[in-house]
Amino acid sequence: MEISENALIKKLKRFEKRDPRVIRGIGDDGAVIAMRGGQYVLVQDAMVEHVHFEFSFLNPYYVGKKAVQVNISDVLSMGAMPLYFLVTIGLPAGIRSQDIERLYRGMRDASKQLNMNLLGGDTVSSQTFFIDISMVGKLVAGAYFGRDKARDGDLIGVTGYLGEAAYGLQLLVEKDAQTKGAARCIKRFMDPVSPYTFWKELMKHDITVAMMDISDGLIIDLERMMLESNKAARIHLESVPVPQLLRKNGMEELALTGGEDYQFLFTFSPTKLARMKALKDKGHMVSIIGEVTGGRGVRVFREGKEVRLKRKGYQHFNGTSHG
């Protein structure tokens, strides 16, 4: 396609119809609608063979599990608790019924973690395998956590380490699973689990109103948040949680642009800093990596000097790829 994914989404926004029941529409990790009994978050995310994974290194069980987990991540990042999901699968001629059973076992095991229910879906024939999940959750935060809610002076936080999943994918593609530290990175790619315990603390202590998950890379996803909020961001590279393995191998940039992390990226007022530090003291893996400013775009600095990046992260339609 001649335009990027971000540009395409911008064009598609004009097809959105105004509706007083729609609290948040196109432009976020999920849509938010007001219904009898509260506000609900609706998300949809797909995984396509040869685009997101290869069966040669990701078996059907983990494909099913990951497909559910990445949707859970979107629902949580909007400040909602996942409840139900529907699944559509596209099946090529050569796939075996045992593989489909493994796929569904993976989905079942992922959904057990939050006591979710599969309600149904569709199965279709397809040239290429795909799995497409629609999920609904109920808002538990006072208001949705949106990409459009970052404010001047906010601090920027991320959970976990970044870049592990992208490096894990690279190791799988290169068939280099024997590298020291590879197992942890490969697991992060195959079986990403959002930091639910930390999410509950965010709910409890009312720390943020602007959050998303990191799926395509820190820089490109932060840029999307800043675009929706009409703000800019400064990132301090020395504060980004880069795994020691990546630093040692000169692969720090994967932490900024690699994607597949499914960690939380959020902003918060400096008045909440003491609460954030208390959470760190309790053992939660969270880092403060920068601040929101006026202007546009995302700038990266290392010890005060601006760093130019070759790429920002993964985008469909423009020939870039994960890892």
C-alpha cells in the first residue's frame, strides 16, 4: 500500500458516525461505549501467519494463547476488566483438526487467568491462516485511560523491560535459541503476559488517565499517544529499561523500536510521583523514562544529547517488519 498504517487510520476516521453513546471511538487501543449498567470497552486484534508469526517457530497452542493475551492487553490499557470474547479463524486447506484444538486450548488457558468466557465466532476457509478476536470489557476506572489524555508536564512511565520479545523473535527467525539468555526473550515473544498485578495498583491508587500497551515499539506507540493528545514527548535513553543482554550485544534500539512487548506505557502527574516510587519499592518493575511537553513528536536524548533513530517501530503496509 502507498500509505502507512497511521495515515490509513487517519483517513478512515471520517467514516465514524457521531453517537452520544460512543465515549471514545477510532484512535485508541479500544472503543468505549455507554450502555445500561456502565461503560464498556470493545477491542479487536488479529494475528496473521507470515505477518505476525510463523508456525515453524510458534505452535498453535501459543498462537491461540497470544491472540487472547494481546486483546486482554488492549482492554486493560483502557482501564477495563476483560469479560468475553469472540474469535474468527481463517483456515488453509492443509491445517489439521488437532492443530485447531491446540489453538483453542491456548485461548482457553489465556482466558482462565481473568475468568473470561469465549462466546463463539466464525470459521472460514482462507489462503493464509489468521485468527481475529473481538473482546469486551467493563470499565473499572473512573474514566477510560486514553491516548488523548496526556498533559503538559506529565511524566512518562513504562512497565517491565523493553526489547526482549523483539530479540526473542529475532533469535527464533535466525534459529539461534542457544544464545545465553535466549529462553527468557523467546518466552516474552511467544507468551506475553501484561503486568496485571501492577495494573490493579494503578486502579487502586488512581495514578494515570493516559495509557496504552506497547505493541509496535515504544517510540511509534508513544508518538501515537502524543498525536492523539496534541503533545510532544522527551525520552531519556539512559532511563529506558533495556535488558542487560541487549545492552551487552549493542542492541539497545530494539527496546525503542522492536515491539511485541505488551507492556504498559502511561503518563502521570508529578503529584503522583511518591505513589509511583512506593510501587517500585514494593517490587513492581516500572521505569520513569521521560516527560510530556508542548509541541509535536517524540525526541530521544542520551545524557542530554539528542539521538537520531533509523526507525520508529513496526508499521503495516510500508515494508518494515518486527525484529
